[in-house]
Amino acid sequence: MPTEGSHRVPLNTIVMFVAAIVCVFCAAAWGLVESVESKGINARVVHRQGVTGSGIHIAMLSSGNARASHEAFSLPDGQRIITNYDFSGKGIAATSHDTQVAAIVVSRGGADYAECKGVAPGATLHSVRLSDGSISASVVERALHAMVVNQGCRVVVTGIQLPSTSSKPDGTSVWANLYDYYAEHYDVFFANAAGNSESAVTIFGDGHNGVTTGGLALDEYGRWFKTGSISNSGPTVDGRRKPELMAPAHRLMLPAASGDAVWAASGSTRGETSFAAPHTAGAAALLMERAAQTETPYGDKSLTIKAILVNSADPNLLGKSNRLTHPDENVWHPDRGYGRLDVGRAINVLDAGRIRPETMLSAAAGWAYETMDSDQRHSYRIAAKKGERLVVTLTWHRKQIRIGTLLFAEERPRFNVLLEVRSPDGTVLFSETDDDNNLRKASLILPEDGEYTLIVRNPTHQQRRDYAMAFERRDSQAETP
């Protein structure tokens, strides 16, 4: 039976994203104003609709805390939108790095930076310090339990990575098992960073059930369009398609921990991924709030949010070689995953409503959340036209069974789902099933007018497992560089 010490990583082997991340510029910063606008993740259009993440609780797990007294986190009545916690035994310790990560999610701006609002400025953030010179899995679990079960956090963003020298990032470590268990068992959306400066995605970005985000740098036109040079590329060491998403990580005007009204331009062209992941956390909070405003069930499920965000991603990005990643040739690319977050498009897909199996769909978008029995098949029929692009994303959770304090066993056989797209004449345009990835995405230019069929099938003997799917019909030029 492993002891707590066997699941402890010394602090000097943990890559604190804070190291060499803050980069203050003499030139004007782009700030959160632009990274949350159309040249970034396109979330401001959602704010203008009154959706700001209100009512959603987000946990930030890191080596330190945010400066909760900073003006960026102040409400008009003097209350704060951040609560700090210490699970290290060393006390609350505000750092600029953790203050900045928190601000990307929930900043409300400042006296001189009124427009520097985060992705989900209406959400509540719980900042958790984990480190006491090392980080143990037992501390992480205590923190997760306190935040998820006691505080009701639906979203978790992590501000540290563990290097591959400390634990193999193949999705089977105690860290990945713990995150996957909480994602599946408690319906939590985990926004994980791809990690920095390694040859593959690192822990915590190697988990199956979360969403892993890489970092983008600005191009000459002021767009977050280029994969950062140190943003870890995929696949994972066991061959899975991570990262899924990309988000801004360069030249962001953010609060600092040195004073309650101090701001600094942070993030470099290297694309530090702890600045990217909180964009994804905030995006999830926005969709959860929007889903809660409707009477349609299951729209706020972590699987639904994941399917919609990945399906809505913009794949028109440059890779590390500074060349286009050719969306028609690479639905997923090792450098940029499935593409950059597009919250405006994601909200449109969510608003399009839930679709059900065995019905004819004429809408341009929609999402599904269903439960499958052993060997069951669901079919969705979509009326479409020649030349349109059909984008479909399907995802489900890997199930972990707890067998001890920090011991988990993966359910066997692993639940696995086939996705197939057929043309009106029955030709199979896309078909994929494999034992490793728990997300599938197709992006197809349709060859004819007519009724296309999406087939989702459970070929395993596992019963009563959930999946989520999102689809959108787009103009055929929508993903042309």
C-alpha cells in the first residue's frame, strides 16, 4: 500500500510556472482587454449578453495564493471575489504568478485599468495553496474535496506542473487518476495547462477527463495566433491527443502581488501555459452560467462544456515552425491541438439547444448529452448542403474506481465509443474508435445535398455510461487560413 510519502514531490522538482514568466514591457500592453476580445478568445461578446460567470465557483490550485486585497478583485460594496486557503501548513502566501492566474479568470479591472476584466468576472474564485516545500497527493485530494464537495466548485484550474522526471505523464499516475476521478465522480471541469519546456504534455495536463490548454503568442497583426515556443506539444507520452485547446499567454496586463493597485504586463512570446489554462477555466464558467439560465437539462455538464468548447475552437493557427497548421489536413495538430478558444461561437452552439437521437435536425448547430447501454447505437440525422463544413466532437469520461485512500483502478474494459459520419448515399466519410483517446472530432466538407447520419455506438460491454456531443454546420471557408 503506497504511503503519503510515495505520492510526494519535492518542491525543487516542481516546475512553478512563476519562474521566468513575468515580463514587464516598456511598450503598452495588450492586456486582458484584447485577449478576451475577438483577437483572443472572443468572450467579450458573451459579457455584453450579460453572461459573466455569475454563480459559478472556481478553484485555483497552486503553490501560493492570489492577492485577494488587490483592486482587481474588489466588489463595489468592498467585498472580495477571492477567498484564500492554505493546505500547506505554512500560511497564506500571495504571489504575483497566482494573482495573475486568478485575474485572467475573475479580474474586475482597476482604477486605471477599468477594461482589464477577466474571462469570467462574475465568478467566485477560491485560491488554494498546496505547497509546504513539496506537494503530496493527499494534500491535493484534501484540497479538492474541500473545494468541490464543501464549496461547490464546478471548475478547477491548476497553476503548477510536475516534470516528467518526477512522475511519468502517461495518464496513469496518482495525480491523473485523482483528477479523472473527481471529474467523473463529481462532474468537475478541469482546466489543465499543457506545461512548459518539455518534449510532451506534463502532469496535470496528461489526465484523460480534463481539457488541456497550450499557450499562444501575438503575431504582427495583434492576434494571438502563434504557438508559444515553450508550450508543450502533444501527443502525451502514451500517444493521446493533448492539448485540446490554445489560449493567449503573451503580453497580458495583469495585477501584481506587490501592491493593491499594482499592474504589470506579463507573459512572453514563449507562451507560458499557466496563463493559457485560466482562459479555459473562465470559458467553462461562462457556459455553465448560460446553461443554468435555460430549462434544458445537462447543458452545464462538464462533458457538454468540453464537447462544445473543443468543437468551437478555431484551428487557424501557426505552429512552432511559424507555419500554418492546415486545418483540413490536421483536425488535431501536436502544437495547437484542435485550435484557439472561441467563447462566442461556443455560446451559440450551447444556445442552439439539445439534440436527441433518431430525430431529423435542420438547425445549424446543437449538442447532445445521452446515456448508452452495452452495444447500444444512437443515430442523429442532419440535413445539410454540398460544400458546407460539418464539425462534430464527441467525448466521454474515463471511469476510475476508488480502492484505497489514494489508490484507483480504471474500470475494465474501458468504456469506448465509435463515431461515424455517413453521407446521404451511405458512404462512410469519417470513422474512428480507439482504446486511448476519449474525444473524437471530425471536420468534413460535405460532398452533396441531403441527409447525413452521425452514428454513436458503444462497442464495449460497459453499461449506463454518459457521453456528450456537439455539432455545427459552417461555411466551407470557415476554417480556410
